[in-house]
Amino acid sequence: MKENNEMKKILYSLMIVCCLGISVKGEARSFADDLSFSLDWQMNAPIGTDFANKISGWGMNLDAGYEITPEWTAGLFASFHTNHRYVGRETISLSPTEALTTDQQHSAFQVPFGAFGRYYLYDNGYVRPYVGGKIGAMYAQNTTYLNTTGYYERPWGFYVSPEVGMNINPKRYHRYGFHIAVYYSYATNQTNLLNYEENGRNNLGFRVGICF
């Protein structure tokens, strides 16, 4: 009789452990299902600047989000981009008694990062259009390359970026798909290199990548 009671205790204990394990796995699986990621190649065109103002496809973006509700997702982002501009030979006034005649290569490297939020407007299992925004900080390195040397500044600034995009799933309600977005961004970074001054950085661009 005593052995039967001990056996029952052991069985009950095993059942409790199994139930707890299933419960933990279920919660972990549910949490993982609410996570989302998008990895994009991006192209942008600087607006309202003469410094490194050529449209460029040298950029990438990563979003990592958590689905708070079926409509709302919030998370973290990080991206980078580089724009360039060649300036032909010209004379630059350095002071009342000094001048420099040279050509230049301008390069603007920017790394914004921070938090984002999205509101999904519609979901039929195949497409999920959304409106969203990003906010955070931006590190920049703006460089003027001359023939034998270069000058650079590394300003920090505040970053904000509204965005309109869409997730596309070839297989209905499948986790893996494609991501496209159009965005505008503004950062408060300031630069003053030789005879070029920039008060803030404006970009207009789009992203294409994968989501999962």
C-alpha cells in the first residue's frame, strides 16, 4: 500500500512537471510568434543640401519588433547609409589672406538607431499595409576628401522618420515574406566643412527586403 502511494506521488509529480513544461513551451512559442523582423536594402535621396547630395543605394535597415496587438507593433531599429558628391576644381576662400584651389569628394555616412512603432491598416493574410514612425539618435561622419588629405566632422543629432510600408506574404499567413516601405527622415546633425555648411539632414527614400 505504501509503495502504491509513493508511486502515485511520483506519477503526480511527473504530470505536474510535464504540464509546467508544456505551459512554458507554449508561452515561449507564443512570445516568439509575436516577434517580427525585417531586413532591407535601402536607397535615399538627400533633400535641401549641397553636401553629398547624390541619390545612393549604399544603405541597409534592420527592424526588430513585438506585436502588442494585431494592429500595433513596436520595437527597435538600426540602419546606415552613405551618400557622395564629387565637386570639380574650384578656389575656396579659407581666410582674408588664404585660398585653396582643388577638387573635392564629399561623403556623408549616417547611422540612425532607436525605437519604432507601426499601425497595420489591413490584414488578409497576404498583405499588411501600415503607417509608422521612427525616433532616436543619429551618428554621422561627414568628410571632404582633397587630393592628399581630408577633413571630417562627426556630429550627433536627434532623428525622426515617418514611414509607409507593406508586408507581403506569398503564402497566406506565412511568417516569411517581403517588405517594402517609403520613408522621409530628418536629423538635426550639423556640419561646417570648408565652405559647406549643413544644418540638419533630410532624406527621402525607399526600402525593399525580407520580413520574418
